[in-house]
Amino acid sequence: MPEEKPTPLPCLLGLKPEEVTEAVAALGEPAFRARQIVEWVFKKRAVSIEAMSSLSKNLRQALAERFVTRSMTLSQVTGSADTTRKLLLKLQDGRYVETVLIPANPALYGGRSDRLTLCVSSQVGCAYDCKFCASGLAGFTRNLTAAEIVEQVVQAEAMAADRVDNLVFMGMGEPLANFSNLTRAIEILNADWGIGIGARHMTVSTSGLAPQIRRLADFPLQIRLAISLHGASDEVRERIMPVNQKHNIAELFEALQYWRSKRKQRITLEYILIEGVNDMLEQARLLARRARAIDARVNLIPYNTVEGLPWVRPAEEQCIAFRDVLEAGGVTATLRLEKGHDISAACGQLRLKQETAEGIVESPIPARRITIGAGASA
Ligand code: SAH
């Protein structure tokens, strides 16, 4: 018989006030206790229920039997030369996720840290198997809970002793494949009673799950949307993103038109440049047409090397030429200067980790995945 693991207690960082009210009512306590608890959790950032000193000992004890205030521990911080820092967080079930803290202008660091962006993960591993990305190499393990998404911000703010002003859901995983936990986390992160980050300062990035993009367009908060496009024609995109076989570019752009009809903010199209795969200028011309059609701007990212994958970053002149075609086509395009490349914290470099006798190591990549990646480049 396999050993039964006790189910972990729910974490208060994933609860909304009405749910806390319900929980304290079940304990025979008045509603104002719930308001106090919510304040301890999100404003005072109590690290334990014991620390909620305005509550009676009895109530604290009853709460501690039912809830926790943290569901992960910070097990490693890797600093980078450009002051980007990667936090490795250990979850209650022994899995790991990474979250990346990025100062907007490292040159300002030491003075006022003007804008702090956090790149959060939404899943342990990823099921979408994009051929250039490290996050899906060892497959999909599980969705993160809403509390685990929120707690990445809480942990990062505690570590940095600073507030995060900007959130990008661009860490490990496909956020829209974890829709209900994602939207619950966004509500908590945005709420005045919660973490208090403005919706316009949150960006959800997706590999292109068209039906969920429509669903998210109906979500009331004015969050931003980024699309990992990486190919301007189905032929090119399909080769590196299997998700395109399920939702092709036409279907994706119909969903994006729907999004446009619901929001004022422009959509960002993310486009990694990979040599000989999608960096041809004819792709740039097609990309310009597509971007214009939905009034999107384009973010060009020279490919970040992933060990074990065959792809190559194009020469700088090719990246610039690609951008120039977009600009000539009337599209706002940025050639993104990557941060965190030296600590494997850059886009696409977050990789599944596991604990062994030797310490924390990268999860092994099943051989078939490497073959597919290499085959696609041939
Ligand atoms: N699954 C979501 C969220 C992850 S965002 C999505 O696909 O949008 C991570 C971003 O990094 C995506 O735009 C992804 O395509 C990009 N990326 C993946 N591998 C990369 C690499 N090796 N170099 C640069 N960007 C990469």
C-alpha cells in the first residue's frame, strides 16, 4: 500500500474575504474577525497564524488547525550581474517553481528602485512542448494553486524588502491552461484588501489558447495580454509550437480581435528570433501585416540558448534588419535586451527542478523530447 500523504492545509493567501468570513463564522466568530485576519495576511504579511496577535489564543489555535499562512519556502536566490534575481521556491509537495525579479532599470539600482517587475510561474512544468523552451522539457507536473501564484509575489517582496509594481505571467507554465487559479490569483493580487497591484500592471502571456483568450477577455479586470507568436505563418509556427495545430493563426487572431473589442490596451506579440527558422525578412513582412490588423506592438527577443536544444540566436544585424522591416511597416517594435541570461532566468530558460541526494538538480529530459527538437531543426 502506498503511504497516504496528509492533504496540505489551505493557505490563507488564496482566500477571498468572503471565504474567510465563512470560515470564521463556522468557528462561531463575528465577521470583524475575518477583516482582521485578511489584514494580517495581506497588509501586515503575518508569516504565521501565531503572529496574529490581535486574535484570541483560541481563535488562533482553531485557525492553525485549518489553515497555513505560507505554502512554500525560499530555498535559493541566484543573483545576476544585471541585478535580476531568480528565486527557487519549494512547494509543500516537494516540487519547485522559479520566480524572477527584474528591476526595470538596473542603472538606477541603489538609488530608487523605480520599477520592480516579477515574472511569475503558473504551473510546475508545462504541457505545451514548444520546441525552443526549457520549461516544458521534462513535461507537465501540475497546476499551481491560486495561493501559490500569489505567494510568489509575497516571497519576492519579502526577499527584496520592496514592493513589486509590475507582474508578468511569463514564468514556467501556460497560465491560460490554469484558468480558474490564474484568475482567482489575479483578483487577489489586484484587490485593495489584497496585494494591491494595478490590473494595468499585470500581463498574462499565452502560447495562444484561443478559447481561453476569449474567456479572459470577458474577465472584468483590465489586465494586459501578450501572445507568444514566434511565427507569422502557420507553416513556420507549427514547426516550433505544436499548439498551433490545435489553434492556428487565423483562429488565434479572431480571438485577439475579440480581445481588442473589449479592451483599450494594445496587445503585445512576442516573437523570439531563431536563426534560419523564423528570422527571414518575409516573416517580418507578414508579421507586420498581422500586427497592424489588430493594432498590436511587437517585442522581438533574440533566442536564449537552452542546453540540449539545437536552436541558435541570429546575428545582431539580422535581428535589427527584422525590426526595421516591422517599423517600416508601421508597427511599433522593440528588440528586447534580455535580462538574467547568465543565471538561466531569461525567457524560456526556467527549467523543472527536483531534489536528489546531490542537492537540487534539473529534472532529466525524456529522450524523445530532445529528438523532436533536433528533428524539427533539420
Ligand atoms: N506559456 C506562456 C507563458 C510563458 S512566457 C507563453 O508561452 O506565453 C515565456 C516566454 O518566453 C514566451 O514568450 C516564450 O515563448 C519565451 N521563450 C521560450 N523559450 C525561449 C528562449 N529559449 N528564448 C527566448 N524566449 C523564449
